[in-house]
Amino acid sequence: MPLGKIEPGAVVQALLDAHPDAIFSSLFGPDLARFVREGQLRGLFKDRPVFNLLGGEPEYLDPLKDEAPVGWFVTGYPWYAIDTPEHQRFRDAYQKKFNDYPRLGSVVGYSAVKTAAAALQRAGSTDTDKLVAAMQDLRVDTPFGAVTYRALDHQSTMGAYVGRIGVHDGKGVMVDWRYADGKDYLPPDDVVRRLRPAD
Amino acid sequence: MSAASLAVQLLNGLASASSLFVVSAGLTLIFGVTRIVNFAHGSLYMIGAYVAYSAGTALGAYADSPLAFWWAALLAAVAVGCIGALIERLLLRRLYAAPELLQLTATFGVVLVVRDATLALFGAEDRLGPRVEGLDGAVRLFGSAIPQYDLFLLVVGPVVLIALTVLMQRTRFGLIVRAASENRILAGALGIDERRLFTVVFALGAFLAGLTGALTLPREPANLGMDLAVIADAFVVTVLGGLGSIPGAFVAAIIIGITKALCIAAGNVTIAGATIAMPKITLVIEFIVMALVLLVRPSGLFGTPPAPPATTTVPLERALIARPTQRHVLAAVVLLAFAALLPLAGDAYALVLSIDILIAALFTASLRLISGFGGITSFGHAAYFGIGAYASALAAAHHYPFVAALVLAPAAASVAALAFGALCVRLSGIYLAMLTLAFAQIVWSIALQWDAVTGGSNGIAGVWPPDAIASRTHFYYFVLCIVAMGLSALVVIAFTPFGYALRGSRDSPLRALASGIDVRARRIKALALAGGFAGLAGSLYAYSKGGVAPDALAIPRSVDALVMMLLGGQNALFGPLLGAAAFTWLQDALARATEYWRAGVGVVILLIVSVFPLGIGGIATHWLPRLVRGWR
């Protein structure tokens, strides 16, 4: 589907016609809201598991309010329930500064800037080659815990919160969630080497 | 696909078509009378949705009334109508005599201001309105559940069509509107107050936009992307139906709505061994349909061909640029010397910014060749910039030598421009402008969706210049050389016989034809040349950024080029350079200073078109000497 331009009625109908056993998608933003509303009206989600990446991020979950689709499997950010010390510090500081709760975008943006700072510090210079070297296996503390930028494929090991959608006090929340650490789910080294042959 | 599910998909298409028609009817109504293509129509639609959300929430909480939504929708439509009247009075009223390029750009300025005003007032979060009481369920039809609200929408379109038809055909107001659409001057001579009529018509068009925005709320959340998302569709519908024709908009909306729904229903289709993912095509199908129709019927389905352009007085903005004098050459040499010394200042960021400015200047100058000198309003010049950027990036990714990759860019862009020019040479004015937009959108969606070749939304990375010019300073000198040569070439072209013939064809196509000038051939040649220079700029861009992504050929880049051209002054020799420098610097400074930089750019656009239509260059060549003379 084209991003941001989903025709909800037609898409939901086409899915119904295909009689899928389950639905896997990564809709977000206005597309997600349209899809949820149209799908619930047309009975698409009845007795059918839905896996929607990003659906639990407050950015996209909160606008749905009490219409949040209960039971969907999603990745997201249950900011209200994560009580690791590093996250609590981040959340308290964020709420104090902005008088609002953090979204996943806040965590990602914060961690990206922290990464840039850590890389610059380690390189001690803005020279490209030194920065590239500094990024190899760089360790950065983020609100989700320490992550590493793997030298092998330049991917960070930042993980995701995976859970299901529930509704609490008229608001969509994530329930039964757990943190899936990226280091356990990134492709193993030999697969990466096969996918990215050295030039 | 069974007959039943086909019927359901047709219903889906018609429901979408219905609201698409209502918003487009407002756009076409405004154009019919004022001859202004209102880019801000989508913004009015967006305001309608946000106002309806706020009013609905307030009313619903206050009275807990089942009618809250309907009152909120009405309130939103009326409020947007008033905002429309305000925009007409304060801004558009000054522009009725201006060239259409200025009008279009002005309404785009409104888009930017409204976007940031909405962000400031309502916040960044999407606002999903409550369901409408009484219409919140589904009905079983053809064995499927159909939302009741879709059936309601299905009725709205025809009702609005009938209401507008009665208004136009049976009332005195309609009589006046029709008279003014046909001949503005004569209507004025017969005592019709043109100014009041324009305000009322604009308010009515805005009312329809606001109403559609409000009625969309139960189906999709109010969000900040609504404005541009709907305006592209509404443009297609009005152009396809014939600008100014309300029944045309109705038919066109149905064609577009049903085509889209059928594309999604079709799924993957295999034709002659090649599998085409039909749902992916929905992004461009409307533009393809529009382009095909315009090729056969240059004025759309129900449109009347525009009156042949008469010999007009040349507006000040387009007065022939003066041949370069010794003073200009001297100024150019001083500028070049200054630019050559810049790296000595040792400010790395200034170099990065300067490279951006130089590339933007070449891009803008190439646009000026067709839009300024050729009189072809282009809303899709980014297509050639992007084709050049992608051509170089692809060549680099396949390990072609640097020079080959660099040369390939203007060649590819030029060929694309030639093909486009050959296809739409019959069109002119606003229809041609819309086709340039359609072409750019088609190229953009190919870049976005053909993952295997273009890398999809990730684009192509790892495009760097060879070692000899890899350092920032060396690359800067390289860009400076190429851009200086390109800008000089474009100035020289303007003063060749070809350049004169091109400008003559712009100002009086009839007289040019009578003098034996092949107007169409000149225009095609100008397109090919302009495309080539834009492609060269695109190639430099890809090498300066280390890669390319689809945003290189998205609508905002086309608009940026237009703004830079106007900001610098269309008839000033150094206009593109001045415009690119001022705009790039301004955008950079604003983006660092405030979250609301779009509104800042929008205000600058509005100031240029309403107060300084001659741009910076025009101030220097036109107003300054006058001031000096007056002072003496």
C-alpha cells in the first residue's frame, strides 16, 4: 500500500476476500487509524490474529483512544510501565523539561544524539575515517539500556518492546509486554557475512 | 474475484469518489470564476477537519447530543468559508492581474503558513473523531459488511451536485457566476460588482472544502498530512473533468474513485509473464489516467479550450532581461573571485552551504529557461533534477567511471524532458502545468516503489566523488567550475536567436507563428535543454550528499525552485544565483531558529508575490535606480 494514502475500505475488503489466517502489517499514523476503524466495522479482525509492527508506539496508539484494537500483537513503547533505573531517569527528566510524556520518537532521537556525542568523544576528531573507526563496536547507554553498534554490519543492538494491545481507562495500552534485546534477534554473524560480502 | 466482492469494491470506490467530488467542486468553482488554481484548497480541507474535531469534542462533552457531530461539521464548514473569504480579501485580491505562476506560488505560501498554524494550534498528534451516532454500524450488502457511514457519503456527492446545479442554473447568483466565468470584463461592464462576487465564490468554494474535511473525520483522523494528500487528488479531478466544470468534476471523481478501488481489488496481475502489483499503482494511477485523457482532450473531459492567447503587454516581471553589459561581467568576475577565496576562510559549514547554494542556483536557472523565458509553468521540474541524480547514483553503484556517471545525468534527464515535451506539446497554460506535476509524481512513485533498482524509500547510498576531488574544498571548487559554466551557458542561450525566439513565442505565440517561428519545436528544445541542466544539478547533488532518495524529486523540490526563481527575480541576470543564495540561507537560518520554519518560508513567499514581485534582482535593477533618481 502506498504510504499515507491507503484506501481503507477497498483494502479491508480485498483482505476479507483473501480469507487470510492472520494479518501481518506495519501500518502507522493516519493509515493505522483508518484501517482499524474500517476493519472493525467490516469485521476483518474477528477471530483473526493481527501482528502490526509499531502499533504500540504512543505516537500511533494514543489517537485511537478506546478504539485501540485489543489483542493485536505489536511493538511499541509502554513508557508508563518500564521501571528500569535508566528509563526512569530519562522519563523523569523528560517530563520535567517538556511537561509531557515521552514518545518512542523521543527515545530514538535522544539515543541518536547520545550516539553522535559518544562517537565524537571516542574519535576525538570530526575526521570521517576516525569517526568510522570510533563507531566500530561503540557502546552507548540509552533509556532502554546499553546498546552496541556492531562492527560487522553497523547495526545497533537496540531492541524493541513487544506485547499486545489492551484498553485501560479508555486508553490504548500495551499489556503482557517484554523487552526483546536486539542482540538476540539480529541475523547471526555468518548470515551477515553472506548477505554483505566485503567489496 | 466474485461478482459480489466486485460490487462491494465499486461501492467503496463510489464512497471515496463522493467526498473527492465535493472538495473538488469547491476548487473548480473557484477556478471557473477567479481563474486562480488554489493550492491552499487542501489546507482549507484540513482546517475543516481540525475545527470539526475540536467543535465536536466540545459540543459532545457539553450537551451529549447525538447531533453534536452535525453541528460541528456545519460550524467547521462555515468557519472555513469565512477563512476563505479572508484569504481572498487579504491576498488573492492583489493577484488577479498577476501571471498564473505568481498566483500558484502565493497559494503555496498559504499552504505553508496554514500547516504551521495548525501544528501550533492543534499539536502534532493525529486527532481521531468519535463515530457518528446512528451511522456507526455496518449493513450487510452482497454478503459483506458495509459501514453505514459509507452509504451516507455515497449520497452526499449527488446531493451536492444537484444543489450546485440548481444554484448555478436557477438562481440570479448562479447567473452572475456563469456570466463572470464566461467573460469577466463584460460582466463588470454590466454593473456586476466583481470584487464582491469573487469573495463570495471563494467563500463558497472554501465552505465545500471545509465541509468535506469535517465529513472525512469519522473515516480518518485529522492530521497534518491531509492538505497535500487531498490537493493532489483534487487537482487531478478538476483537471480531468475540465477546469471550471462541476459536472466534469463529478464524472472525474467517479472515474478516479473506481479505478483506485479496482486496482486494490485486482491484487497482483500477471500480464505477458510480468507480474504487476496493482495495489502499488494506486499512487500514480490517477496521474496516468489524467495524462492519458489530457493527451486526447487537452481541456479535460468537460472543459472548454482556453481562448487563444492574444498579444498581451509583457508584464513587468517578465520584461526582457537586458543583455549583459561590461558591468555585469565585472560583477560576475568579482563574485567568482570571492567564491574562489571562500575556502581560505576555513569555515567548513560555509563550504557545505555554498555547495548547496551553487547546485540550487543551477537548478533554478534551468527552470528559468522554460518557466521564465519559455513561459511554460512547470510544477514538476524536480523530475529532471531527480532523474539526473538517480542516473549518476545508479551509474556509480554499478562502478561506472565518475566522468561517465556525470555525463549520463544530463543525458538521461534531457531524454526524459524530450519525451515529455513531445507528448504534451499541444497543451499550454494551467493544463500543461498540471501535466508537469503529473509527470513528476509518476517519476517519484517509480523511484519510491521500484525497490530492486532504485532502493525504494531508502534510495541509493555510497555515491562519492573520486579521490582527486574527495576533500570538501576540492569538491567545492569542482562544483563551482561546473555551476559557473552552466550558469554562463544558460545566460548565453537567452541571447542566441533561439533564446529570442523562445521569449517571443512566450509573449505572443500568434505573432511568433506568423513570423515563421516553429513555437512548438522551440518549446521542446527548451524543455530538453532545461532538463539537461537540471539533471546536471541533480548529479552534483547526489555526489555532494553521498547518495539520493526519492525526496530529490518530490513536489516540495519543484516548488523550492519556483520560489528561488521568483525570489531572485525572473528578469534579473543574476536572479537564480541571488534567489538560491537567499532562499538556502533563509531556510537554514529559520530551521535552526524555530520549529515553525515552514511558516517563515511561507511568509517570505507571500511577501515576494504581493509586495516585491520583481524579487531581489528586481529591487536592484528596477527600484534602486528609481530611488536614486528620486533622491537626486
